[in-house]
Amino acid sequence: MEIKLLHQPDNAIAHVTLDAGEEIIAQAGAMVAMSGNINASTTLRKGKGGGIMGGLKRMLAGESLFLSVFRAPLPNSEIWFAPKLMGDLLLYEMRGDEFVVQASSYLASGPNVDIDLGWQGFKSFFSGESIFWLSISGQGPLVVTSFGAIYEVDIDGEYVVDTGHIVAFEKSLSFTVGKANPSWIGAFLGGEGLVCRFRGKGKLYCQTHNPGAFGSLVGSQLPPR
């Protein structure tokens, strides 16, 4: 399997070339185009995040109950995937360690990559902001998407990020969710929402734009229905 990311960072698309017998799994609706010989099907996902409970947990996180599976019967079969929003893509190679991804940022992965809704999502939900994160594990390629460009931060110590700008991070990092300003009045007047305070050593991937803030801005300009 070969994955190339093109037209980064604002209109990124993933070009995947599959050998005979290879398959790739993707979020429902992510496929743009593909070779006519590729077989497409749906699954509740095998592995750690599989079965009906795995599908229901993805629905809770705002994702589709089903995932799409694309299998190539012939060599050099190609398929294209793109995110729903204008933005970037990140290709991350899973090597057995856990990787935490914001639920809306998952795009596609190899067949040996497992997807599950981790406890991080519930912690964020009960802290007052409906953010769900997927716990990714296993072996193989993983493609995640963003709104705007993706930039990498090497954390060694402590780092604070607005929750709406987080794409993914390595599980070696711990975090707490709280206010950017210790005062509720200061947080309200400053317009800052909740932030994640990361601690430890590892990589963090952020997006330059906040989809929630963008949606609120656009929504405020639309006429009432």
C-alpha cells in the first residue's frame, strides 16, 4: 500500500495505491474516486473498536455507525480520499503504541489499525465541552484530517492548546481540561473556551482553524429558518 498526500495544506487529498488483496478502511463518505475494480463494502469494524458497541460509540462521538472497506482484487488499484472541510491531512504510521485522535479528524487507516472511543472523550464531555477523542492502536498507516493546516509540536514539559485546535496527540502525553483564564469572568470577556493542558514528552498535532468557532460565525450570518 502506498499513500501520497497531495495539494496540502488547504485542499489536501490522499491518493492510495493498493496491491492485489490489500484493503483500506475509511470514514463513511470520505471516498472521492476509485478504480472500477475495487470492491466496496461496509463494516462495524473488527478488532478493539468493533462490533455494534464500537459502532454505537462512534455514533456518540458524532461519526457514522459504519465504516467503509475498500479491497483491491488487482495490483495498482487506486482510490482517493478527502476530508469534509477544507484543510490538511496527516499520514501517521502506527507501530503498536496508542495515538489519540479527535473523532471528527479520523479519515482512513490500514486493516490492522484498531479504533475505539477512549476515556479521554468522556472526560472532555463531562468537563463541559462535547469533544470526543478516538483511541487508535495497532499497526499500519493512519490518515487524519484537519480544518486548516496541521502543524506539529514536540512537547517536553507543559503546553496549553485550545480544545478546538487539537487534531491528535501521542498517548505518552497526559492532559487536563480547564479554562484558559483562572477567572470565569476573565475567560468570558477574553472569548477563550476550554483548553487542554498537556504534560509529558511526545508529539501533538494541531490545526490552524477551529471548526466550532467557524460554524458559529457562519451560522450567525444565516437568516433564521
